[in-house]
Amino acid sequence: MAGPQEVPPASFPMLVSMLATQAAMDLGQLENPVTKKKEINLDFAKHLIDTLGVLETKTQGNLTNEEAAVLTAVLTELRFGFVAAKGGG
């Protein structure tokens, strides 16, 4: 039996990472760990991307340069991925 898992501390980058990972799974970029398959759910992917966009807007001016850069990079990658998954790229 495995020991207890160490839980990472709550942080803005961890929040962005969790949302981005779920969005990537919904875009079919990552395997679903439960089904072991790549699945596409564009409606939920869009919802998560939009949620990250809300975070970007609401936190503007309150993030470190590194946090803002990570959020911008993640959003750019996911938005391009969404267009590609939708058949536009």
C-alpha cells in the first residue's frame, strides 16, 4: 500500500496548472487518467479556457511578472489548441 501523497501548497501557478491540465484533457491533448483514452469535450474545454481568461482579467496588475507570463503562455497554447481541435487549424 502506498503512503500518503504529499499535497502541494495552494498557489496561483498550481490553480492555473490544474485548470490548464483539465482543459488540455478536454481538447484531447492529454489522456484521461481514469479511462486511459484521449477524449474531446470542446464545450467544457471552452469553459475552462474562458475561466482562465476571467482569472487573467481579474488579476491584472496583481500578479508577479512570472505568474502573468505563465498565465499568458497557457492561455495562448490552449486557445490555439481549441481552434485546432475545432477543425480550424
